[in-house]
Amino acid sequence: MQLQLISIVLILHCMEYTNCQHHASRQRLHKQGSGVSSQGCQGGCQTCSVYNGCLTCKPKLFIHLERDGMRQIGVCLASCPNGFYGTRSPDRNDCISKTHALSQHLLEIFTLQSTLSLSYGNKDTDVDVSTAAFLSRLMPCGNKCASCFSECGSECDSCFNRNFCLRCRSGSYLHKGKCMESCPDGLVPSDIKKECVPACPADCDSCQNSDTCTCCVTGHYLLHGQCHHTCPEEFEPNDQTMECIPTVHCEVGDWSEWGPCSRSGKTCGFKWGEETRTRKVLQNPTPKGTPCPLVSEKRECFVKRRRCKPGKGQRRGEKKKHFNVQDKENAEVRRERKREREREKESSDREDSEKRNKTEHRHRRDQSRDTGTV
């Protein structure tokens, strides 16, 4: 039995060496054809060197060593290539040659004391538990097996290996790869996720961990992972997102230049009018922020009284024969001013007439006095 196992181990080592040489040859041909540079880290690498490629990979990726002559170049892959078996550990995830791993496990058979009986056809072979588990992954049970080693534990619905569950059966909850009927302190069972999740604070509806909330209960607002009944200073509640948001105050720009002096849409035919200037809102305030001031203001302005040129004083689309109330008022004002000028002229004419009469009367009197003296 031992001689047979040794023979198998030697054959597997030869297969591994041949496969690696063939794989390396294809890699060299590919690199020569594509001109890939070895400088800089490839995608997925966390640390690397120019000579050996990837040294460590980003989380969840497997590091795979490719032979290139006398050296090995590390690459990071999402899954191991054909002929390799992925193993995970807290420190790193490796791609191991199936033939190499199988030969190593077969060598362990010679020294391990704890055994179980595997039925293969009508013959019993003593194999240790871990070896049987590994062999079950490499070589699943065939039609000749009367019974075979179960990869997942009885409480696991699916697993990465026998010691690391991915999903638990009903009634158990997953925690760090183990299925538990009750969760450890600080954790509570989630019937939705079928996992042990952090126990949230009282005002949290859901949380990332025991210190970080992701959603608050009704009447509370989320801010930086904490739930607040009243938002702190410089923050205000948003009832739509149920979060404390920064208070934003209104910001306005500079005033524009004053507009033209006008009255009722006209820029002539009057003495006093209004001119306007405006400014833009640069930042609208939040409900609790400082509201915006006036963005438009008017002031009285003076225009010399003059007649409008034909068509200049009227609005666009208006006909000359159509007058509004303001036009009538302006016409009445003009008539009144004309009458005042006429009265002033009449008064001035009377004064001139009286002055002339007085002058003539004085002149005649002087003449009569001179005649009497002679």
C-alpha cells in the first residue's frame, strides 16, 4: 500500500513539474508576443516588485505564481486557473496546484494517527479526516463509492470548506464562517440575512456596527452615524431623508446698474418717474438658514419735460389714436399749463398797458404845465 502511494506521489510531482513548465512556456510566448512591461503593479496587486510581480493581493483575490525560467512571477486573480485549488486564510489567499496539494495530503497519510474508514467499492482504506475532505473537493464521489466524505457540516447549507460555512440552514445564524443557534454578546440574529448582526443602539433602526447607525427610528435624524432627536447647531432636520443637514444661508450678488427712468412703460412725456436695479441669488437658503434680502429696488427719478417724438412714447403694438388714462391726464396737464401761460401773458399785457397809460398821462401833464408857464 505504501509503495503504491509513493508511486502516486512521484507521478503527481512529475505531472506538476510538466504542467508548470508548459504553463511557463505559454506565458513567455504570450509576453514576447504582446510586449507586456513588468514595471509597476498590475491590477489587483496590493504590493509588488519589478522582478517578482505581485507580492500581496487586494482582499478577496488569489495570488498565483507563474514560472518564468528560474523565477516565479506573482499575479492576482479573482479565481484560480484550471489545475489549481484556491485556499483562503486570514493573511492571504493562494492558488495551489491540485496535483501538488494531493501529493502533500497523500504523504500525510503515513504519519497521521486519527483515521476513519472510507468505503471504496468492497475495500476499506484508512484515510485521515482532513485528507478525505480535501480529496472530496478534488475528486467528488463517483458511481463506485458506497459512501463519501461530506464537504459541508450538517448545519451548513453551503460552505467554502468543511470549516467555513457560507450559508446556514434554517434555525442557525452565520458568524465568522460558523453556524450558531444563538449569537455572541453584542450581536443579534437577523432572520432576513440569516446572520449574526451588530446590536444597534436604541434609537437606531439599522446599523453598520454597535457604534455606527445607518437609519434612525421615527422622530430621529441621522448625522455622522449617530441618531439625534434634535439636530446640533449649524445643522437642521431634513424630513425627507431623515438626516441632519448643514444649515445654508442665502447669498446674493452685487447690484446691477440703475435702469432707465420710466413711467408707465414710457421714457418721455413726464417729469418724474422710476428707475430700477436688481441683483441675483447665488445660493438659496435651507429652511432654517438666513432668508434672502430684496433682489430688486426702485427709486424716483427726474426727466426733463419734453414732448415725445412721434411713436417714441407709446408702447409696442399700441396705435396712436388709443390713449390710456395716463395719456388723458397728461393732456389735461398740458392744457392747464397752456391756460396758465395765457393768463400770465394777459396779466403781463395789462401791466404793460397800465404802465404806458401812466407814462402818457404824466407826459401830458408835464406838457400842460410847461405851456401855462409860458
